[in-house]
Amino acid sequence: MARCEICKVYTQDGSEFCQRCELSLFQVTDIIKTYVEEDPPPHWLVDAIGELGWIFREYPRTKGYLNTAIEVTWMFILERLDEVGIDDIAEVNHSNLPRDKILTILEEASIITIEGEKVFPGIIVQKLRKVRWEGYQMDTPQIKSKLLELHGILTVALTQSMLNDKEYIPRRALAVFHMLSDNMINSGEKIEPVIPDYVFDKACGEMSERQKNKIRWVMSGFIDGQTKIISDVTERNGMTIKDEMVKYCEKMRERWRERDREREI
Ligand SMILES: [Zn+2]
């Protein structure tokens, strides 16, 4: 009997990962690959990414990664710098995580590349630089949706990097991807738009009720008035996911099955 390298449940056939972790890893990898390679990235992907940018905010264990990612992205995108000295990055010094750990995770996430004492834009930031940031006021709908996209893709890139690194498993991010994975696995021919509470509970794994509630509050818009991933909390003990997320699950499941078929050939 082997245990899943990410969530530690026993895997049936001694494989490295359980099915939901494997599908979760597939999701983050496919999101990044498609986002970087397709020009422009497809709508269904960009819409779904925009729903994920909240995951590392106000979450003490991972705040240092996100804050540093935002700081360097700001310097490369809005200040249009082409390189930054490592010592000019302030956020790495305001986290309880070691400075080198933060920089390694960001480099693995393709947000930055490091050469000696200098930091350059990684492929994710290079892609984000292609967005037209000039000429728009920050509070226009165009820039608002671009900022959601920016937060989302940085979040997915950091998730992928942390999952590969395995030193610290980002539980909140994993819960979200487990929830979506389970919905893809459990749904019949059509993706089920309502995620029952027991699926959410299972996706959250060992989290305390308090931690689970925080995720529910954020997703339902109870914190800042903006729902994320879900559009409603139903009376029948479940959460309705947004149409964008139904579409995302549909596309992602198709791509996952496609990969399995290619493997078999
Ligand atoms: Zn697992």
C-alpha cells in the first residue's frame, strides 16, 4: 500500500498520487501551459482563472509568496522595469518564510528568473506584460478583469510550484482543486452545477470547521461582496458553481480524458 505524495491517502494500486490529486495536478499544469502557449488564452480559461485569485490572500502561511509575486509583477508590468536587484524586493523581508524559499518558489512558478543578484521576468510575467496596461484607467472594467486574471494566474502558478516542491502543501488551493476534481469525476455526462456540502467537506480534508467556514465566506462573497467560483449557496446543503466554472469543468474533463486516450495508444 502506498500513500498519495500530496494528500497522504492510501492509493489503490500503489501509484504516486490518488486520482483527485492527479487530476488537480493536471488542472494546474494544463492551466499554465495553455495560458502561456495560446495567444490569446481561451475565454473559458481566462474566466475560470479570474475566480481563483483569492486563494492565497489573507492566508498567513502563503501570504509571503503572493505578496512578493505581486510586488515583482508590479515592478515589471507597471513600472516597466526589465530587471530588478534581489535586494530591491521588499516583501521577501516581511514574511516568516525564508527569503531564499520565497525566491525559489517564485522561480519554479515561472514568475521570475534569477541570475546572480538580479531578477528578470519569468514566462508568466512576460505573458502578462503583453496585456495592454497603458491607456486605461485602473478602475475601468477592462483593467479590473485583467487584474482578476493576473491574480488568478499568479495563484495557479504558485500552487503548481508548491505542489511540485512538496515541502509545504497549500491546503486551501488543494481544497479548491480537489473540489473541482471531484465534481468532474462524480458528474455524469453533463457537469453537475451543484456541489454538495459533503463533497466540499471531503475536499477540505483535515481542515478545521473554522478554516472551512472561512473558505465558504470568501466564496459566497460574504467577505467582500464578490462571489468566487460559486454563484449561490443552496438550501439543499450545497453550493451552485458559476456557469464559467461549469464550462471550465467540462473543458478540463475533456482534456483529461483526451490525455488518457493518448496514453493508451
Ligand atoms: Zn492525493
